[in-house]
Amino acid sequence: MALVALASAKGSPGVTTAGLVLGALWPRPVLLAECDPAGSDVAIRMTAPGGQPLNSDRGLVSLAAAGRKGLGDDVIMAHSQQLDGGLDAMIGVRSPEQIGGMGGLWAPLGITFNQMHNTDVLADCGRIGPASPQLPVVQAARLVVLVCTATGSSVAHLRERLSSLVHHVDARLGVIVVADPKRRDGVKQVWSVLDAMSVQVQHRWHLAYDPAGAAFFDGRGHGRLDRTALIRTATEIAAEMAASVAMPSQYEYDMAQAAFPGGEVRPGPDLEARR
Ligand SMILES: Nc1ncnc2c1ncn2[C@@H]1O[C@H](COP(=O)(O)OP(=O)(O)OP(=O)(O)O)[C@@H](O)[C@H]1O
Ligand SMILES: [Mg+2]
């Protein structure tokens, strides 16, 4: 299926939160893979089903040891675990020091993520630059989505990162702006900045800045999550994003829509000759 890489240029615009919420709403099976070298937030913020702590020994680090013999769907899933709510996740490194243990595994990992048979992968790649160790995962993705806010500095860093990224990735590009749902003017300004660039950003989404909704993905939620602006906006984004990376064969073909010609089927010249 497909790998979608989520990343940021600078700051903490909400990549991890977007990964968790989009993963929770993804219309197909999906694995959230934490590939942020700065260290896992999922292991700290989220729990296993029933509120149990997640197993921090099972994730990218245990995969790095096992994956030297070869990577495949079964190996990836063996080092993943379920979060409360049912989302499958591969927990990232505990600290940047553990990144050394990954060796040359980032490139095969990215390729494997993009080719898994039964699941899409949403990779939280954290902040990326040309020297980022996780860049091969970004390069293997079918879609690379940068997350930013609608502030001047966030957009300036987004611009700079996009200009550099096009030299490193062939994938289609998308941008998620995390902004107050009422601040559509600010979001429009981000789109006009993108329009003025030579870089093609094919997908543009506005995810609600919504502290009450985001709190659920920070271990602090109260009340009804499904009524939040975060979920309303993310539902649409997850559907569009998943559709944009779906392979044609993943659609159920409806035979009633087939462009078959009407009328009787006449034998062709081959059949005619055999008579
Ligand atoms: N859509 C949102 N609305 C409101 N608050 C948000 C939203 N997304 C993230 N936040 C809050 O902003 C803070 C940073 O979010 P998050 O960890 O998702 O960002 P990040 O880009 O992954 O950061 P880092 O680069 O440090 O990993 C968290 O406290 C989170 O709850
Ligand atoms: Mg993060």
C-alpha cells in the first residue's frame, strides 16, 4: 500500500498530533510509525488498550536489531503495538542517542513501509533537513506532507524547506496548516505564499487548531472527542489523503459501471474460421 511522510520545517506545529488523529480516522488499515530522531512522544502521551503503559522496548529500536536479517510486513508488525483506541503504532526511539543503532536501516525501512501488503503507513518524521538521518524514509514516501502553522515564521521556514526538499524527493507534496478554524484569512495567506513558489504543492489542507481536541492525543482529553473541530477537519483530510495515495487496484470495481458495448456478442473472425 502506501507510505505518507509527515514532517515539519521548524518548531512544533503539530506533526505528532496530526499523525495520531489522521491515523485514528484513516479509512484503511494503517500503521503510525514514529521516525522522529528527537525521541518518541507517542510512548509518553498515549497508552495501550485499557490504559496500560505502552511497551517502550518494542518499536524502532527493537526493529533495528531484528531488521538486519531482513525486513518485511511480519517483522514490522512484530515490533509494533496497539494504542488505546486500536491504532497500530511503531514507537520511535526514546532519545536521539539511540539513533546511532539504526545504522543504514532507514532506507530499507522506508521502502518496506511503502510496499506493505495490508496496511498504509503514516510516518511521523519530525523536523527534516538535508542532513536528517530519517530523510530516506521521507524519500521513499508516495506523499510528503509538511505541517506548519499560519504564523509568519512558520511559513517562512516552510517555504525554505519546500525549496530544498524538491531537490531530495520525487514524491507529491502536501501542506497541512494548523490554524484556528475562524482564521481562514491566515490560511489563505499561506496558500498565496505557496502559489508564488515554483515548487508544486499538490495538496493543501487546513487542520483546526483546537486545544480541547488535541488534548485527547496528549493524554489529557475530557468530554466528547468526536464533536471537536480537530476531528471534524481531520476526518475530511484523512479521507482525501488516503484517496490520494490509493493504488487504482485498491478500489472495488463495480461491474455495473463497465464500459461494455451493448447488443449481441458476435463471434469474431477466429471463431468464424473454426466453424
Ligand atoms: N491541532 C492542534 N490544536 C491545538 N493544539 C495542538 C494541535 N496540534 C498540536 N497541538 C499541541 O501543540 C503541542 C505540540 O504538538 P505536537 O507534539 O503534535 O507537535 P510536533 O510538531 O510533533 O512537535 P515536535 O517537533 O516537538 O515533535 C502539543 O502540546 C499539542 O497538544
Ligand atoms: Mg512530534
